[in-house]
Amino acid sequence: MHAEPGEGGAVTGPVPNNQDEPNDLEAYRHHLLLLKSMHCCRPVVYQGLNQFITCLTANRDGGRISMTVYLAGKPDAIDSSLIRIQHAVQERKTA
């Protein structure tokens, strides 16, 4: 049973399914790839150059989640939408 708004009681019971889904699936996937890039020390692309992430911050932004990226050697915060993911390229075996 869920408490009615304004009752001040604790909410009990299952969380509605829609709360387990991100509001912006594309941004969510991008944020996950940024986190993986940081954990695996993979370069990302910013202003056409390969850079490495030193810090990520997630913030509530009007019902959505925004992410701020800090890159090695760059003191300024960068919006995550300006960062491109450097996808791993399989090297070809030469026979």
C-alpha cells in the first residue's frame, strides 16, 4: 500500500515499473559508456582530440540526469553531450 500525498507516512510496496526505466535512454547509454571509458582508461574524443576522463559527476537536471566530465589536463567542466566515445577498433591480423 502506498501512502497518499500529504499523509507523511512511509511508502511501502513495490516501486512502479516505470521508475526503473531511464527518462532518456540514449543519454543513459552515453553516460554508461563514459563511465566504462573512465574505468578502463580508454580515450574519449573532445574537440577532435583523444582525451582521458579524470572525473564524472551526475546531476539532477529538471527530471533528467545530466553528466559533467572533467578531462586530464583541462580545468573546466565539460557537458557530457560534447564528448564522443572512442570505440575500440579490432586490429586486423596480417597474414
